[in-house]
Amino acid sequence: MRLLFLGDMVGKTGRTAVWDRLPGLVSDLKLDFVIVNGENAAGGFGITEDIFLETINAGADVVTTGNHVWDQKEAVAFAGRHDQFLRPANYPQGTPGRGSGLFYARNGARVLVANVMGRVFMHPELDDPFKSAEVILDACPLKEQADAIIFDFHAEATSEKQCFGHFVDGRASFVVGTHTHVPTADAQILNGGTAYMSDAGMCGDYDLLSAWTRRSRSTASSPRCRRAAWKPRTDRRRSAASAWRSRIRQDLQKRSRRSGSDRGWPKRCRSSGGNRRRAPFNTQL
């Protein structure tokens, strides 16, 4: 079976590229099944029903998501209407939509697709993804009720993704990570025969890692906010230190004018004998 998995579609450029190229890829590569992660398709935040349907019409068989699945309010309404739309399976019971499904590929094979979200450095923190995967695998074992099982593991930490890959090794056909938008060079076949890759990357602008990068650049493009937006943190610290030294210098000058020959030393540090204790101020600032 020929399978194509596409990482997170990001914004208009990402989804347009998928819609334009996917029909040709399906035809040229004779693909049997296509999975697309669409959680960032609507301006980088979530997915709308129109975008989902357009992606299916372009040739995708299943659209998976992740932590941004509910960023578009309409997703709550349409998630339950489309079996080909998956949200993470480890959302609490009663959440709209479904986290896994059994589908038929173009060659007639039975393909189980499951969408699971990690918990390390992720928000919201969902139910245990390992327990959720165990329930899914028990309900539909590989080579019994499914000819192929694919997990989209949406997570931040590579360590958690690797642990999940070994956890389902031999019981799933393919485990692929999403979420970071950066493809990893660790594609491999695990000891039990499961194909594994920590992250598939994204479909979007080549010069941008996430939708928020473009937004921050556009915010900083106006002359009024460019300086504040791109001022390095070290410069801010340096400016604060300079202002602090200036205030101390001014304070010492005022003390010097009031006390004459004592040159700004605080009264508690002055002595009539001419020998002074070390002042708590550095007069060389």
C-alpha cells in the first residue's frame, strides 16, 4: 500500500499548496491513502469546515488535528458531522468528534487512523495518550480487523514521541509525529516492524517555522513599533542600567552641592577627622 502523510498545513499558503499539488501526487505516485494534518490551516489557528472539505476534495482521505483543533469555534459544530475529521483521541469523554476511525484505501485495504496528543509541554493536558492508544489497539488489532494502523502523535517532546513509538511497536504500521513544524531526520523501522518518524514537519512557507512568526514580522513592520519589537533584550538591560547610573550620579551631585567639601558622601559616612569609611556608592559611575 502506498501511503502519503502530510504534516501541519499552515495558513493560506500551506493549504493552497496542498490543494494544488495533491491531486497530481495521488495520480503520479499511485497513492492508496492520504492523511493530512490540518490543525493550522485557518490562518495558523485551527481549521474551518470549508477548508476541511476542500482538503478532502483535493484527495485527502483523513484530516487529523492537534492542540489547535478548537481554535475555530465552528469546529465544535462540524467535528461530529464528518467521519474523516479526527481530533486527538485522548480528549475527555463527551468531546465532540472522534479520535480514530477505520477507513478503506483505494486498493481496498482497511486502514485504521488514530490521532493522539502528547502531554509533555503541551496545552491543554489531556488524558494519558498511552492508555488511549491501548484502547484503540485492543478494539482493532493489526492484521485482524485492520490491514494497516497509522498514528498521528501530536506532541512537543521528541522523547515522548519515541516512547510512544516503542510502546506500539509491532502493533501499528506507522507512527509519525506532528506539531513542531520541523521535519526530523530519524525515519526508521523499529525492532517490531513499525515505521517511525518523530516529526513530519509542515506544509507552508519555507522561510517560516510557524504562523506566529509571520504575524510578529507584520507587527514589527510599521516604523512606530519596529524599534520596540526588534530591540534585543541585552539592549533593554543596558538602557536600564544606564538610567540607574544616571540617577545615582545626579543624587551624588545634589549631595555634593549641599555638603560642600564632603563631595556627596552621606552624612552617616562622614567623619570630622577626615578619615571616611567606604561609602556604599561608587562615585566613578
